[in-house]
Amino acid sequence: MPIALSRFLLGRPMRLALASMAFGALLLASWRCRAPISDILANANLLLLGLSTLLALLANYLTGLPFNDFLKQYGMDVPVWKTCYLQLVVQVTKYIPGNIWGAILQAQLMGSPRIGVVFLAGINIIAFFMSTVSTSGLALLVYDRHPFVAILVAIAGWVLASRVATSTWLPRFVSLAARFLGKSLTINVAPSPTHQIVRFFTWASLHATVQVASVITLLMATTHFDLDNILIGSASILLAWVIGTAAIVVPSGLGVREVAFVSFAAALGTSANAQSLAAIAIVARVVQTLPDILALVVVATVESTRSIRNRPRPPVH
């Protein structure tokens, strides 16, 4: 473990304590719900589980599209394929206490010293997708009874999130703060805001479609829910993701997301009892961690291959 990382972790006892408590609580809940968890796993559709995992991995990759636009707002021009790849890199670091490690790793792989800019672009990404994912969850809640209204809710939310994303609100705020410190920050404002809104709307709709498909497929693979319960369960997972993401003191919203899912699903009228919902939440956590493991494999494979190719060869005599 790098010295800097060791010092950071040791210097953040509160974050480590919260993460340890959340992990311990999750293990305790898993033990208490072992019977319904075993039943879910025994009857799970492995094909659908695999499909859900691949869709979740694709959703993570697609977050690199708006990430590219956010970096351009700070004057960083990076190829789109690389920003999508770098968003897979972030999945490796989000379980580590502290929210800067993803930006550090991304900046290193870009060969850029502008860690702060990468970190700010990452904040933009989180804010953007918290808006679009929560909107998608709300749309699912009304889809069964009012499909047209659900479509309008989703579109309106994505448009609003896209408009906020093109306003360069965070770069402007940071630039204003930097002036008091005698610093300056380059901000690139899009020459055609309407064109940029369309771009962000496209990224939002693509990501939402894939993410919702992944969650629905996950519930189809692990439960016997009817359509109404699948919609409620999917909406609860999406809204719980937002709550877990907002709980920045706990890595990846560990434990927070599961409690939020059970609370939302129970309050919204799903037919499953609390213990069954807890079992579903725990299984969903495990399954939704699989794309992160795949991302780790992809990143490790790519970087190992690159390291081997760049290794100097011995001279031939």
C-alpha cells in the first residue's frame, strides 16, 4: 500500500469506523436473513444475473461521456474512449474511505497534474447522475398507472439536469473562490448551449435506459415479483443509490443504500415483508458489486499489458 494512502487511511479514523460499522452491520443482517438469501440464490436465474451485471458495467462505462464534457469545461481535452475507460477506473477506488482517490488515479493515468480539476469534474458527474437517476426512479413509480406522465417526468428531469450541467455552475463557483486566493481557473463555456443540452440529454437518456434495464433484470433474476412490484423495487433501488451516494462519509454508501432500499420499498407498498426486502437488498449489493470486480479485472489487465509493452527490452547482441 502506498505511504500516502496509508497515512490518509490512518488519519481518517471516523471514516474507517463508519465503514467498519456499516460492513459489520451488513454481515449481521446477512446472517439473520440467511434463509431468504439462500432461497433467493438457489432460485436465481444465472443468465439474467449475468445480463444485469454486463448492463451495469456498460452503465458505468457510459458515465465517461458526460465526464468528457465536464473535463472540457475546465479546459482539459481528453479522448472520449479514455474518459469512459477512466470511469471504470473509479469503480476500483469508491470503496476506499476518502473521495479523492478516484481523481488521483484518473489524473495519473491521463498523465496530468491537474488532480483538482479531475476531482471537480467527478463532482459534476455525481451531481448530474444523482439528478437523472432520481428522476428515473420517480418515473418508474408512476409508469404502471400513467405511462405518458412517467415519460414526461423522465424527460423533464433529464432536460433540467442537462441544463444545470451546461451552466458550468461548479467551475464558476470555484473560479470565484480562487480569485480570493489570487488564483485563476480557466472555464470553457460552450458556444452553443442548446447543442450541449442535447448532448447531455442524450448521455442522460442512454445511461438511464441501461441502468434501469440492469436493475429490472436484477429483480427479475432474483425475485418472483409481478410487474408492479418490479417497478416499485427498481425505483427503490435507484432512489436508494442516490441516498447512498449522498452519504459521502461511508464508502459506496455501504449499509446506507440497503437501509434506504428497504425503507423505500416498504413505504411504497411492495408486497414483500421487511426480512425478504433486506435479503433482496443484500443480494443486490453483492450482484451490483460484480461490475466493480469486472472493472477491476479490465483495468488490471489493460494496465498490466501496457506495462509489459512499455518495458525496455534487453539489447540484442
